[in-house]
Amino acid sequence: MPENVQERTRIKSERYESGVIPYAKMGYWDADYSVKDTDILALFRITPQPGVDPVEAAAAVAGESSTATWTVVWTDLLTACDVYRAKAYRVDPVPGTTDQFFAYIAYECDLFEEGSLPNLTASIIGNVFGFKAVKALRLEDMRIPYAYLKTFQGPATGVIVERERLDKFGRPLLGATVKPKLGLSGKNYGRVVFEGLSGGLDFLKDDENINSQAFMRWRERFLYCMEGVNRSAAATGEVKGSYLNVTAGTMEEMYVRAEYAKEIGSVIIMIDLVIGYTAIQSMSIWARANDMILHLHRAGNSTYARQKNHGINFRVICKWMRMAGVDHIHAGTVVGKLEGDPLMVKGFYNALLQSSLEINLPQGLFFDMDWASLRKVVPVASGGIHCGQMHQLLYYLGDDVVLQFGGGTIGHPDGIQAGATANRVALEVMVLARNEGRDYVNEEILRDGAKSCGPLKAALDLWKDITFDYTSTDTPDFVETATESK
Ligand SMILES: O=C(COP(=O)(O)O)[C@H](O)[C@H](O)COP(=O)(O)O
Ligand SMILES: [Mg+2]
């Protein structure tokens, strides 16, 4: 300290005492806070370290995800810090647990740059997940206010325009992932596309990890896929598509691949979640400008979305991706080979497809939220599903979904075209039975359909007993009541 300074001249107030004071005292906890319509709200599941007060843990999360650092800084006084400070305003114990709490936190809208998912997420999931004072932390849900949603484009195409372009209504769309996912040459790959589409599918698709490897460069794949698409469209009279994965190492290269996909007449391109939020937003803008449907594969999501006590619930990713502007997103199958509790999956589908959301705790929807006319994202059910489950798929997932059978098409004993036909016939008999008001979940609809369809009979004989009965890791915290199921 310079010699002539005899005493500290800092403001005399409890908040600005130097040193470490609790976050709650710093103003990041306000039990009386009245939430504004324009606030962004987040719900965190917090597992505090033993001995850490849940309210202080909630305040710490609010602080670290908005303006705070670990100690008081006098430069707060140069800002409207009372406004910019996030406020934890409610902490509830998680039912059925002794060490977990739901913390509700409100953020002033002006903390976030308009139309920027990276900016929003750099706050909400930026530092807090590594915080030593919390043993585990999970972002369970968010309410994005109307005002902030209006700064995002939203889905490039949306479910209604997609159906209009494809001229397919009143039933789920059908797709399949080309398998094996790596190693085929362009010509053989294109044959799989042709067979699947000719057999009755609406879409074939690239897998998440096929880009432009040595065994098949991307242009070879795109050209042969489009040959399959065009030939099958001509033969069947239907609009057909094959998701061309444009995922690449740079944005520039993705634009090159997307432009080429457009040039050769594809109706749809595909990206992987691992390309990052900025890239996804950019591709969505490109897709809207070029009348292209944009499919998103959620590759990588289970690294942070699967465990119940830490990471991000997938419903938040659904909301972010609707803002970022994709048209399709993989969102679970319930009955397939990958993670998915029925109620949780219903919550994801509702977040993607409803115009507004109401609180539905069994589905994990913690907030009312109006989607501000952002278009609807089509959920994609993919992963270990086959036509023997068609009644369950229709029951759990409804009409606005793409049902994608990879192994369940290409693994058919009589070939790919037979596999596709089995799926299409299974779907059509099931939709018809439902529309006629029959008890399609319990009646033997598929077996009856198989009497006049050899490929369906062969598929049912092969796969009828294949199920994936494992306990889900992401299960509801609240019990469903009669009024809440929708
Ligand atoms: O290749 C597949 C499915 O192949 P198959 O149909 O042969 O099992 C997809 O990458 C997964 O469905 C992704 O999972 P999710 O859709 O859950 O993200
Ligand atoms: Mg895959």
C-alpha cells in the first residue's frame, strides 16, 4: 500500500467487504423475487457437497452462471449489478432423494446476445458444472421467454412445410440408415438407397460418422445416393430423399457440400450435433435460404444427457435445437435399443412439436412456455426398432415422427427392398386400424397384414421377440396423474 494511504476508502457496506462472502449474501438468492415475463429461467438439479447448504449452492450456481466470481469485486459498482445478477428464487428437495435439490434461477434477458445459442449456453453451462461446492449438477429444463425466442429463426422448414414438400400426410414418415455405416463404396451405397426407397421408405439416410473417408469420398456418395433417389422416385411416383451428411471439419467445407447437395436436387441434408451450436445455427440459416430440410443427428449427446444427476437433460437440447433451427432431431424410440423412458420421451416430443408448453412434471416439463411461432421440429425415432413394434411406435410417438429402421430394413432376410416393404405395410395397416378406431395396440393387426404380405411375415417371424428391456437411467421424478397425461 502506498505510504500516504492511511485507511481503505472502499464503500462501507456488508456486500463490499473484501474477501469471500456467501453467494446468497452477495444477492444471488432472492426468495421474494417476482419472475418477469422476459426472464430466462433455468431449473438445475443440484447435488451439493456434504455440508453445503442447498440455498447457498443454488445461489452459487446463479452467481457463477451470470455475473459473479468467487470474491466480491468493487467493479460491480460500475454496473447495474442488481439487474444483471441472476437470482436463485426457489429450492425444492427432489422427491425420493435425500441429497438432491431442484433450484430455480431467473436471468435478466439482457444478459444474453440476441439470436446466439453459444452466448446463452456459455453462461448457463459455462463454468458451473465444474464447481467444487456441488458434487453433481444437471440442467433439467429452461423457459425461454417469447422476447428472446423472437430473436431466433427457428426450424428452417418445419413439420407442416416438410409434409407439403414431400406430399405425405396423416402418417409417420419412414426412413432407414444405410448399414454397414462405414466401408461401402459409392455405388454399393447408392444401391442400398435405391432398394430401400423402392421398397416403400420415404427416406434413406447417412449415418452420423460417414463424411468423406478414404473408402468413399463425399461426392461419390452424394451422386450415387441421388441416382437412387431419382430412380426410385420415378418408379414409385413419390417424393423421396436421402439425408446427405454434410458434416465436415470446417464451416466452409460444409457449405461446399450443402451447395452441391442442392445442385444435384436433394430435398434434405444432414448435420451432426458434434459440429457445435454456431455451425448448427449457420446451417439452419443456409437451409431456410435454400429450401432444404435440415436433419440433425444427436451424435454425442449421451455423453452429457444420459446420467440423471449430472449434465444436461435432453429436453433442454430439444429446446436449444428448435431455437437453433433444425427440422429433424433424433429424440428417442421408447422401445428401441437406446435410452428412453416413455414419459421422458413424450416430454421431448412435446417440446419439439407443441406450439406452447404447459407444466407437466411427470414428463419433466417444469415451465409454461410459448414457442413464439417458431416452427415445429420433427422428432426422429431411431435405434434398434423393427416393424414388429409398429403398434407401440404409433401409440407412443404419434404421427409427427420419422421412424427409422436401419438394421430393421437392411437386416431383412429377403433383402433391403423386402425390409422396406415390411415396414411400409406394417405402418399402413396400423394407421388404418387406428383410424378405424380399433384397439390397434392389442389386436393382431400385424399378423393379419402379414397374411397378404410375404416380406412382413418374414420380418415378424425373424424379429417378433426382439425387445430391449433395460431400466432407463433418465426416469421421471414425479408420478403421473390422470390430468397430466397428454
Ligand atoms: O444408426 C442408428 C440406428 O441404427 P439401427 O436402426 O440399425 O439401430 C442411429 O445412429 C441411432 O439411432 C442414433 O441414436 P438416437 O436416434 O437415439 O440418437
Ligand atoms: Mg447411427
